[in-house]
Amino acid sequence: MGRDPQYERFADEFVDHAGQGFFNAYVDRPACLALLGDVRDRRVLDAACGPGIYAQLLAERGATVTGFDASPRMVELAASRVPDACFRTHDLEDPLDWVDDDAFDTALCALAIEYVDDRVGALRELHRVLAPGGTLVLSRLHPTADWLRHGGDYFAARVVEETWDRGWDVRFWIAPLEQTCAEIADAGFVIERLVEPRPVPEARAVDPERYERYAAAPCSVAFRLRAT
């Protein structure tokens, strides 16, 4: 994420996109929630929490939620959405120096790790703050989808810049799947499960064209990781 919280510039617009956008609502988020499983009475860290959509769902499922985001406005939106949770402004790029070792049972980092330059460092910090045997659910854009969109050498990790259809300028890393798996291992995690999310069945009625497209081609990849 660097020193510039990219999403600060369009935080308020992003709320609807994250909450109701087809990819977020019907593809990636259901997959991550399934990988998280039962969170009742668990201490959950929502890393790069955005406007608090996951935090709300986790709290409703009985978790004690702490979240952080690099965007101060995102943190304001999250705190307003989930007043019983604890939120603070913090960049995933930086050490979690305000969190003790073994402070959480579970962590979530959804569609954010690709914005981080030092991904191994960020993952190591998430590992540190998890209790022994704790789990991290991690999702990111699918490397095959990135490669099909941007071309070039699939195996060459590199930064790309895009302007999304709402005029949002973003900067993020694309990298082959083997590199993401190596970064996970270097941070001390074991991959328990890897899924390539497809739309949930009810999404067909929402947008049949997108349903067929996302059902036939990968768009994100999600992991359940165990801290060793």
C-alpha cells in the first residue's frame, strides 16, 4: 500500500462497490466466509478492513473483531458500521507494533495483500499476532486473470497500474501463483486449503452474463492458512 492509502480517495464510493458489487458480494466474499468457518467466540483480526463489511458479518456471527486499514476514512466508515468492534488506522505495510504476540485466533486479509510491497513481512506480522495453530484466510486477485488482462511474462512479478471502470486509479502487484505460495511458506504458514472462487448459485439471477463469465474463468484465489 505504500505511504499513500490509495482507497482514501474513493472510500465513500467504494462502500457500494464492496457491499453489492458482483465480484465482491457473490464471488470472493462467500468463499472467504466459508474458509473462515465458525468464528463464534473467536478473536478475529480484519486486516485492511475497508468499510467494515466483513467486520459486521463476523461480529454478527459472534466474533470479537479488531480491524485496521490504511485509509482513515475507511476506518471511520467501519467504526460507524460496527460500533462494538475496535478499529484503527494502520498500513498493512508496517509492523503491527500495537498488537501483542498470540493476540488473535483468526485473521482475515481479503483482496489486499497485492497492494503491499513487502508481502512476506506483512504475512509474518499476521503470523506473529496469531495464537499457535491460528488461521489466516487470505484472498487476492487470481494470477491467471492478472496475466490475461495485462499480458507479458506470467512468471515476472511486477507492479501494474490500472484505472478501474469508476475512474479509480490503483497500483498493485501481479505475481505467479508459485511466488504467492512461496511467500506464504516464508512467513511460516501452511496452506490448508486453496480455492478458486466461483459465483454462488443465487448470483445467476442477479447478473446472468457475469455469472457465466465468472463461473468459467478464474478471478480470485483464496487460501486458508495455518500458523505453524
